[in-house]
Amino acid sequence: MTEPSHRCDGCGATLGSKDELDHESGAGGRSWYCRYCGTAVPGIVAEKLSHRRDGSATDRRS
């Protein structure tokens, strides 16, 4: 299975983890943005990326 990623519509960056996203919480839920250019990222895509397991030593999800 391939790792989830998304190509930003604004700057073309390949977003592959939560570290490459910014988010704002509001009354209607969270809004996600590309960290590099601020372009909005679809919520379903951003949520998948925010829960991605990277296998690093600090990844505590099992």
C-alpha cells in the first residue's frame, strides 16, 4: 500500500505528513492549509495525513 500524500494546488509541494500542514480549529471543525504557501487542503486528505504512521521513534501509535 502506498503512503498517503497530496500535491498542493498552490505551490505543487508534495505533502506527506502533519508536519507539512497548518490547521485552525473553528466552530465548523478544523481547516487545514499547506505550511509552505497557505493554500487550503481538503479536510479528508489532511485528516489522513495527520494520522499517518511514520515509524519513527516518537510515533507512539501501534
